[in-house]
Amino acid sequence: MFKILLPTFFLSIVSLPSHAVAQDPTRPAYPVNTPETAEISIEADPRLSAIWISGQSKWATINGVQAKQGQTIPGNIKIIKIRKNAVTINQNGNIKTLQLLQRPYKTTK
């Protein structure tokens, strides 16, 4: 009985479709836009979502586009200065300062 059921079982497993897709584990979960590859997104208010500062460079992510200090990103936004919690930009001649959202942290007593 097992001589008949065992091969039938293995054949049924092998014939099942596999839905697993191999993906590159080093690929970011979300695509990263750079000024050269970014699509033009027209937003009334630019949104600052991240700031990276290392010893040699400063980067900011505005409207989903990563750029260095001094670069211009779609929407005619030039990054003038990147600081620890804020970025100063020039958008169509208007100077604006974008702040990172500060999250309140609870302290334990």
C-alpha cells in the first residue's frame, strides 16, 4: 500500500506550482530616487523625510528624492544648506526651511 501511495504523494508535490520568487536580498525594499532618475513630482509643499550627515557629505530626501547640498531636484528645488534637523531650500526664488518632524520621547521616572 505504501509503495503506491508514497510515489503518488511525491509526484503530487512536485507537480504543484511554486509561487516563491528569488529576490536579491541586498535590494532596497523601496526604490531610491536620485536627482538623475527621479520622476518629476509637482507638489505644492516640499516634504523633508530624511537627513544623512557623515564626515564627508550631507544628504537630504525631499519629495522622495535623495540629493546633496547644492543640487537641484525636480520641482525646481535647490538645496542650499543641510543641518542636523532642517534643510534650507530655494524653490522658484522663495527661500524655505524644512524641518524634520520631532517625535516626543517618553522618559521613565
